[in-house]
Amino acid sequence: MTLKATIVVGNPKPKSRTLEVAKSLVEKLLVPGSYVLEIIDLADHTAEIFAWPSDEMAALNDRVAESDFVVFASPTYKATYTGLLKAFLDRYPTNGLSGVTAIPVHTGGDLTHALGPSVSLAPLLVELGAVVPGRGFYFVSSQMENLDEITAQAAAEYTANLSRAANIAASLSAPVA
């Protein structure tokens, strides 16, 4: 089975460092060849993000909801994620991301807001029904030269958490739907 992985980036700047951090995390976490990756850079959809209704945005929301694994990444703005990402996530109903395993990622200038992805973005993803396998990942932008090492460490933590959850899932008495 091929895993459907998606990255959703809420940086208003297209092709941002935030996107590079999210891609590195996915590459370190998932086995090459075991997944198909779709990247949704919301900076490419600013003309439609606040349009209600929008067929384009509805299609993007559906593709994310049909994913097995999603990284939601945003630069830190005012100690939280961007309005661009919020506007995208506001289109989902409660449990609209049910069945999705999601990792919240923030980038920032220093460690001042390192709890941001865990305190602000992770609860929203859980409210939408996603499973968040650990604390959010925060990356200090001045550490780009250490990107591979830092994302490998984060991937190792998520791998350990997901492996433990898989062990429990294998022992459940009720069938998984």
C-alpha cells in the first residue's frame, strides 16, 4: 500500500523555508518509495482562500482530508500560525480530518515561541479529528545549515511514538474501520 502524504504550507511567501523544513521532515520520517507526496503551498491560492464558496479550495480540502499523513507548516506569526493556514483549516467541519495523522510544524526566528505548534496548532488539528503523534515540531530558521540533523531527530521521535501506537493498534479487540 502506498501512503498518501501531503504538506500544507501556510507561509504567505511561496517556496519558503517553511516548506523546505516540512519536506525535510517528511523525507526523514517516511521510507522512500512508500508514499506519494502532494505539496499544497497556500501562497499559490491567495486569490481563492477567502472566497466562499470556492470549488478550488473545496478540492484542496478534500485532497488533504483523504491523505493518510499531513504536515501542516507555518511560520510563527504573533506566537501562532498564519491567518492563511487558519483560513484553510476553518473550511473543515468538526472531525473533517478524521483518519488523518497530522504533524504541526512552526518555523521562527528564535525559541521564544517554541511551544506554538503544540499549544496553538495541535489542538485545532485534534478538534478537526486528526491524530497528532506527539508534540509539535518547532524549527529555528537560523539553523537551516543543520536542517537534516534537526529534522532527523524530530523524525526519530515521531517514529517512536507512531511505532508504540501501532503496537497498541495491533492489540485492539475491535476491528479498525
